[in-house]
Amino acid sequence: MSDSPDPFLDKIAIVTGASVGIGRSTALALARRGAHAVLAARRTELLEQVAGEIRSFGREALVVTTDVTDQSQVNHMVDCAIERWGRVDILVSNAGEMVRSYFDALTVEHIQHSMAVNFYGGVHAILAVLPHMLQRGSGHIVAVTSMDGKLGTPKEVPYVTAKFAMTGFMEVLRQEMHGRGIYVSNVMPGRVDTALIQNLRVPWISPKMPPEAVARAVLRAIEKRKPEVILPPLAVLYHYIHTFSPRLSDWFERLFHIEGWEE
């Protein structure tokens, strides 16, 4: 980042899934720190509302209605950013969709749909911005994945499959970008209080955190150039338990009914 008083000042940040939830909170948090935002999602009206809030901070916002499952639309979104500002400093690949199914009812279509949004949606955005960042020799790519990309949760095999794939993709990207001026971070939250799981009742041990907490983690990952951020602390503990003993973590899954209850 630059030597400016705030490392986000006048940076150009693309945020996918920016209309609601984590994406909205992240775009607003970046703008409060001085960044200009490219807002991408499918719902134009909601994006315009976020853009209005950003402009009230004295920052610029560009709305580009985008379906991240379509590479051509993602390419267009990045081209719009380059045409407007000449560069992209930060990409926050956040767009996602919860796709749940037990194996008993699982179909290939469940997996394909989840991969299209939760994996290829991120890949499309990263591959679109990467040539520009490499040409300039600077940039930061953040994927907002999930703890489901580290630990499988019952009834979430389509979602878990895509998030595990994205975690692996980010692992390799981070290593290959070392020394080339491009920083790579994977932010992996547990349950987040968004529309994705609004009908899911969760156990006390896995509470829903506000999207603003994830936004703060994203900014911290960029500012400190952290390769991985897991939150909340209980999720970190659960990750270490699983690393030490998968059987023990499986027992915790069953004991606390981590997958929750649909209402």
C-alpha cells in the first residue's frame, strides 16, 4: 500500500456481492477509510442505495450490475473500473449463495449451481483483475470464503465443496503471487447474520456474527497483508480441534448440531 496517512485513501476497490450483507458492509467500510468503490451484484436498485451512502462520505462509487457466474459480465465490470480510474488496487471477491442438501437428496445440479456462484464467480473476478495488477506490480485480492472451506458441515455439501475449492485456489494464488507485488488474503467467517441463512436457527456455540465484523476482518487482512483470517475466535478454536482430531470435531458437530435447524 502507499505511504498515505490511511492505506486505503484514494484506492480503487471492486467489491462483488456488494448489494447486501458482507459485501455492502465491506464497501461502506472501505469508503469510510477513503477508498472509491466499484459495486457489483445483480440487483441494481440495491447497489444504487449503497453507492448513495458511499458518495455521502465524499467518495466515488461506480455501479456495474453483474452476474459473477458470467465471465463476460465480470470482464465488463473490470473494464468499466479501468476505464473510469485506470487501475484496480483491491478486489474483494465476496458474492456467494448458500446451497444446502443432505447426501440423501443430493443431485449433481446442486453441486454445479453452488460451484457456479461460490467458486467460478470468484475465479472469474480474480482472473479478470489479475493481468491489470500484474502489469502494475501491485494490488490486493481478498476472497471472502467461509469456515466451510476448512471444515465440512452436515447438510451443506454443495456449499462446502465450492468453498473448499476456493480455499485451494487462493492457497496456490497466494504462493504464485509472492514477490510480484500482489497480496492475497482468504477471509473465512463462521455463521454471518445475512439473508443467506436468515431461516437458519443456529446453536449457541456457533452464533451469527454481524456482517460488519467480517468487513472489519477484510480491511484488517488488507492492511496487515494477512494470508488468512478466521473468525470468530470460537471458529479458530474449532479449526485447531479438527486439525488435532477430526473424530473429536465430528463429535462436536453432532453434540451441538452445528448445521442448525431450518425454520
